[in-house]
Amino acid sequence: MHAFPKTTRCLLACCVLLSACSLLQQPAAPQLPHAPAIHPSPAQPPVDSKVELLLKEANHLAARVKNGELNRTAAADQLNSYRLHLIGANLVDDNSFAMYRYLAVERDAGRLSQEESQARMEMRLREWLRRWPKMQPKPATPVFTNFLLKLYGLPSLGY
């Protein structure tokens, strides 16, 4: 995250702590075409565009957290709903999201600092970078994980 100015890093860190899935709070998400994670439709935006769409939504939600409209967990739930509509579920993204949401809950409860939360998320992302080359079968679009990797200034998972 050294390539971003401090305010952008804070905003991005807030975004990282916002993503999560909750069945208790499913907000109205944009109705985007849904393609299976393994066989994306040619009409779907390219993967890089999907990462940018997630970043845009995360920035929007981070602003709502900053304004006190949402807590981190609620924002994470909304980002996850958006993620599922945009790209669907897959093992890698679901696992990354589970950690992301857990950290949002812990931050909201005051049990983790921003630094501790970021360190734990980075450890999870580095674990996926280590496991990815040997993983079989690989999901076609670990977009959410690549979104997080981008926020942390780490290389994306290859395809």
C-alpha cells in the first residue's frame, strides 16, 4: 500500500474491512448480469473491470462508514452482496471474504486495531498467493481476492 497517499490508504483499508456476507442484511444490490464463476459470459466485463467495479463500490461504502451511516460489518455485507451479483461465489473469494468479514466484526467490536486487522488480512492474502500455483482446479475468476490483493499492493492471482 506504499504506492497510495495516506488518505487513500486509510480509505482503502476501510474498504478492506468492509466486505462480508450476511444473510441477515441483504440490501438491494445493483442488478448486474450473473454468470457462473467457471464459465463467464462474453457479455460480462473483463476481470480487471470487475476489480475496478468492486473498488468503486468499496469506496462508496467506505464513505458511508466514515459518515456514520453504516458500520464496517454492514458495509462489508453490502459489498459482499454486490460481489455475489457481479461475479458469483468461488472457493478463493468466499474464503477471502470470510476473513474480511470476520475482521470487520472484530474492528466494529473494538477487539482489533486497524493495523492488526490489516496484518491479518495481508497474511491471508499471502497464503492464497502461496497456495494458488498448486491449486487444482482453480476458480476462473477470483476477482474479490484480486481486488484485495490490489488494495494491499500485492500481485494478483494468475489465470
